[in-house]
Amino acid sequence: QNHRFFPTLGVKAFRDFDLSEFDIILTSSYLNANQVRKTRPDQVLISYCHTPARYYWSHYELYRKEPGFGWLNPLIRLMMSILVPKQRKLDFEAAQQVDVFIANSTETQSRIKKYYNKNSTVIHPPVNTKRFSPKRTRGDFYVTLGRQLPNKRFDLAVDACTKLGIPLKVFGRGEMHEDLVRRAGPTIQFYTDRFGDASDEAVESALNAAKGFVFPSDEDFGIVSVEALAAGAPVIGYAKAGTRDIVTDGETGVLFDRQTVDDVIAAIHRAEATTFFPSKLQRHAKRFDTSLFVTKMRKIVQDNNR
């Protein structure tokens, strides 16, 4: 997260790239990648946008309220009030040079229109769905997974399953980890992070047998929810942003409207009363398979090859 200390350096770094030899420039952007410069009128800039920078646009007030730098937060808030207006201007100007915007979800598509006034095509991120092997007989436990940061709201999953007294396997680490461990009841098990020490095999094994996957986060897309479906686990998710593209309420999971413990508990009760078929969930997940992403991206590039 230290890149947030020096936003202007990121702008300069991308602008300094010499891309003059390329006919098509493809960026993967959530912050400064669109600051690259076209040097020829025949060049085409295609941006795969994960979201217009949250720090500047959609989640500015949230980050300003809780920047995540501890005792430095008051200074960071002051810096944000000074720097963000300029960064928004630079970000907007960079977006105007993009010839083709691709959004990773319908939520991102709406943000691109709202903040950049640009149209876009939705192509969901690639997910390797073939690596999962759902078990027909499911375990009695739920899984939650991700970086344990305040805005991810994994406290909701831990608190809900603690109150219900049901098993929850928690994969991940982050600044909220110790707090989550302290508040967890005896049915909550913590594992090392898939982004650190835990193997992908351990995560796959848990998802392949899980009764369900609890996902309380507000994510631009949420690849891990697709992975859960590919593993045959219904998603109990926050009905916001990318999750709405992935989960059909009552068919491939259960959605809740508010980030509260009571809402998560109610959603788990609904999931417990619903019959989900792992094979059906796996078929649904294949809509997001890597092969489809490659086909769609290749067509975009070919259609814009001048």
C-alpha cells in the first residue's frame, strides 16, 4: 500500500515508458497505467480497467475516513485533501486518450461512465475453473478467504459463524488478523494465507468440500467467488459490485443487502434451507473460464488492429 504515499511518482513512471514501437498498447489499470503516452496517431490504447482508482473516485470518502496508516492517518487525510483533486484531473485526462475501455464487471463499467464519461465493454477476469474438483458429499464447514483488511469486512463472517456456532475456515492474513482471532469462537479455524504460506492445494481442498463460501466484501469483481462456485460451494455474498455479476440469488448462492452480522446470519439461514447442486454451480462458474476471456480479448485486439 506504500504506493499511496507518492501518487505523482506513479504517474511519471508510466509516462516515461517508451512504447513507440508498438501498434497496440494494452494496459491493465486500476490506478496509473493509463498514464502511458501514445507517440503515434495510428497507435491504439486499449485499457482493461479493474476500476477507476478507488482512492480518487468511488471510495474516496471511505479511504479518507480510514486510510489504514495507523498514527499517520491525520497526516494522510491532509495529504489526500491536497493531492487527490490534482490526481483526479490527471486520471480523467489520461482516460480520455484511451481508445477502447474494457471493464472487469458491470459495476466497473458504470464507474467508467460516471467518472470518465467513456463507454466500455464488459469482459470478466479469467478464472481457471478446471483446477477444482467438487465433492458430491459436502462438509459441515464454511470458508472465507482474502486479505484481512478493515474494508474487506471479514469480521462479519467470523462474528456470524461464531454466533451461530458453525464451523468456519478462514484463509488469509492482514492488519485485521489478530483482531479476528481475538473475536472468534471455538468453531472458527484460521489458516495461513494463500497469498503467503498456505498452498493453493489447501485452499482448493477446502473449497471443494465446503458447505458454502462466505464473502462479505465489496469487490470490483471477486475472482475467489467464481473459484468457490467452480468448487461446488454456493456463495453467501454481499449484494454489491462484482458479486452481482457472479451470483444469482437463490440459484448459485444467497445475497445479503447490508454489511451487518444479522444480515449475514439471515443469509446463512437461507442458504441452509436451500438445496444447491455442486455440478450446477460448477457449470455456472465456467461462464468465467480463462478460455472465454482469451477469446473475447483476442477479438477486441483484432477488431482494433488498424
